[in-house]
Amino acid sequence: MIQRRPWHGVEWSLFIVLTGSVLLGLLYALLHMNEKEHGNILLTILALLLSYGVPFLFWRPNYINTTCYPISVLLTGIPLQIYLSWMQEDAYLTINCPLMVIGFLTDRKNAWWAVPISLVAMPVAYFLILHLGMGVGELFSIILNGVLFFAIGLSLQRVVTSNEKTEKLLAENQRQYHLIHEQNNALEQYANQIEQLTLLEERNRMARELHDTVGHTFTSVIMGMDAVSYLIESAPDKAKEKLDVLRGVTRNGLEEVRRSIHQMVPNEGDMLLSQQLTRLANEFALHTGTQIRFTTVGEDFDIPKQTKLSLIRCLQESLTNAKRHGRAASVDITLSYAAEGVGIRIEDDGIGTEQLKVGFGINAMQERIFALQGTLQVSSAAGQGTVVECFIPARQLPAL
């Protein structure tokens, strides 16, 4: 198996130990050679350099071959060890330090052959070839030395592997932390945006509700007050009765404003829509002197409260505009029930206009209707009044 990576700090330490052991071995061999063996110094130096340098072809920074390195150590180290032991007639264990590197590089793929060859086969072959008066005890000592150095290298490998896993885990944790931090910032920004949008929506809702309820109520009251001003001298009792009615209308308008602030539907929310719209139209007709005709087409069925409220506000705004801007004398209201939804049509006989200006009231109606996937159409012509048509999809509930 080939690995292309830089050396770890542990590997540089092994390199220093290995180089130091070779230098000490070389110095020891040179100092203890007999005079008759001086002619073999060059051969000894060459053998030491080969056993030291050849394995580095397969174990160096950015190139590590975990299969060829143990083979190169066995092919160069064993002959050198046998040669030095034969020359000095003493047991030389120059391969112990390379065994640390073999232990460090051993993995599951090469352990099945590297361990038995390095720790058993190699010492046995060394023992059988040389003897040199060695007994079985010396053989076990050689094997024990090899196992010790191999275990040191293997332990260093486990330490490096554990550190690498810890570093990777730390890096992954840091990456996850930064990711979570970025996502948290994004969620905070999103939450702030939602908060701002919620505040804006609530502000717009309040503006629409107050515009519709206050405008409708004040239109009715103003029209009633105009009538009272004519009756106060000619018919004081009638004017007083009218004022009592207008006082009730004002109180009802105040309650409507309060309910709008608390986002409540009218108290008669449990009533049918046709009943609510009829009552609203009759009150407006009574206080403004407007002739109103109300017609219901189809069978009334239960619809969501929000749909009811939107249609009520649509009628309020349309009646207010018909009287205030169109100066209408009569208004025709048609409430239609169909399988696909509910619609309302408000047609007045006011002065109309060729250039219809969309103001706050119509915009408020559009927002309410469009929010419920409905449609709104407003048409007008000079001298022909104004027509407002509103339709909201509303699924008819099945009968129990």
C-alpha cells in the first residue's frame, strides 16, 4: 500500500533514532575490527550504507510503501547482521531499530506476513545460520528484543492514528460549529424579518379595520346628524328619537373598533352571513336615508369566519363610498352562494366616474380578498353609478 503524505513528527523521530543507531553501529564495527580484517572496512561501510539507504527508497516524506519497506529491511538488514556477527564472532542485532519502523508501518493488510517473518522467521534463520555458541535462551532473547522494538513502533502508530482521528474530529466539530453559527445567524435574521413583516401586517390590518369600521360608522352618523339638523326645529321629538338612534350607532361603532383591535369578528359571528349583511344594510339605510334592496341567491351555508369578515368589510366600504363619493340614493346588494364559493355584488345609482381612483379602502378590500384567493372587480361610469363585485372560494360543508 502506497501513501503519499508528509512525515509525522513521530516518523522524523524514528528517522533520527534509526540514523543514530546506524552511525553507532558503524563506529562500533570500525573500532572493534581486528587488524586482519582492515581490508573488509570498505565492504562493511558499503553494507551498512545499503541496509540504511535502500529502505529509504520506500519510506520517505510524500512516499510511503508499507509493503516494500519491510521487504527491503529484511533483504538488506539480515545479510548485514549475519555478516557482522560472523566477522566479529558476536551476536549483532542491527535490525532492531528498523523493526520499530516496520511496526509503525504495519497495518491489517501486511500484518499477516510482516509480523511472523520479522519476529519469528528472521530470528530463527539468524540463529540457525550462525549458532556462535548461542543457545535456545539467546534465541528467545533475540525474539523478545524484536517483539519489544516492534511493539514500540506499533504503539507509536496507534498514538499517531488516535491523534489524527482526534484532529479530524476536532476539525469536523469546528466545521459543524461554524455551520451552526452561520445557520443560527441566518435564523436570527430570518426571525427579525418575520417579526418586521408581522408588525407591518398587523399595522396594515389595523389600518384596514379602522378605516372600514370608523369610516362606515362616521358616514352613518354624519348622514343622521344632517337629518337631525333639519328636524330639530320642525319636529323636536323626532329629532330627539333620531339622536338616540345615532347614539346607539356610535356606541356600536366604538365596540366594533375595539373588536377590530383584538382581531375579533362581530358579536353575531355565529349568525348566517346573509343575516349579518342584511342587518348592516338596514342600519345604513335607516341612518343615511338610502334605499337599499338586498337579495340572496342560493342556499346559505356555513363559511369560515375570515371569509365572512372580509365580505362584511367589502359591503361596509362599498356602501360608504356609494354615499360619500357617489351620492347614491339607492343601492342593490346581491349575495350569491355557489358550490365553488360566495360572492357579493353592490351596485349603486351614484354619479359614477370615468377615471376610478383606487384609494386606501379599495386597496384594503383587495388585500383581504386576495389573501383568501378571491377576486375583486370595481367598475364605474359617469352618470351610471358604480358596481363592486367580490368573490371568495369557500368549500360548502357536507350536510350531516
